[in-house]
Amino acid sequence: MSIAIRPATPADIPAITRIYGDSVRTGTASFELEPPDEAEMARRMDEIIGKGFPYLAADDGGQLAGYAYAALYRTRPAYRFTVEDSVYVAPTHQGRGVGRALLEALVEACVTRGYRQMIAVIGDSPRQAGSVALHRAAGFHHIGILPDVGFKHDHWCDTLLMQRPLGDGGSTKP
């Protein structure tokens, strides 16, 4: 398997919609209850890219193996140097290094843009061991757990917060 990480494009929207839709329908990484359609996913991509954030695709010989993007962690101005990552991998490519390649490229793209902190918001952490391990391997540290904040697939879900500094992190002024 030879994965190429590249900027995502509108041509990727059908595959992105399928990957995310599967995650929404069968998993608890996302707390959405109904999968958005292609038009909504395109709108979201346009908004993220339009604000200058990275939106990446993992290409496996012409097949979209996964995607990742960063967006502001919170919208208040003091958070302007902090981003939240999102990484989704197609079920056929999970456990094959795609998530790691995407996250490493996403971190680098955010460092290049001058961001200083990256937050991972991992829903239903006991069932997301792969995501937790991925983030830990990428230098993220456990910050805290918000217990029972989501209800999906007939059970309460927590949210695990993980964080890693980017570039100089908080050791210097931006």
C-alpha cells in the first residue's frame, strides 16, 4: 500500500461523505445522529478551506483511504492559535497507517500556519482505542474526560480531550 497525502478537493466529496456517513451510522466517534449528504459535506469543506485551514486526503492508488482536517477549537478570539483535528479512515483501510500519515501531515500543516496547540476531541473513548492510540503516538497527552455528555446507539458516551503543542506551543508569544 502506497498512501499519498494531498489536499482534499471537491472531487473527493462523494468518498468523504461515504466514509463519514459510515462513521455516523455505525460508530460513536462523531456525535451526529444522521449522516449529512454530499451537499452538506461540500459546504463544510468549503467553509474549512475558505478559512485557511488544512483539509487533507489520503489517496491509495486513486481510492480515498481517509481524510483529515483542522478547524478552530473554539470561535472566541483568544482561541485563534488552537485547532481541533478530525481524522476519518475508510473501514477498508483502518489499522494500516492511514490515520497516522494523515495526522502527521495535518500537524505539520498546522505548524506551518502558525497554530500553537491541537486538541483531539474523541467521542466514546472506550470504543475508540485506535483513535486514542493514534493520538498518543502523535504526541498528544490526556487532558480530561467529560463523562456521559452524548447519547448515541442506546448508550451514554464520554468525550476524551487530548492535546499536543504545535511548534513552540505556549512557551513563546505568537
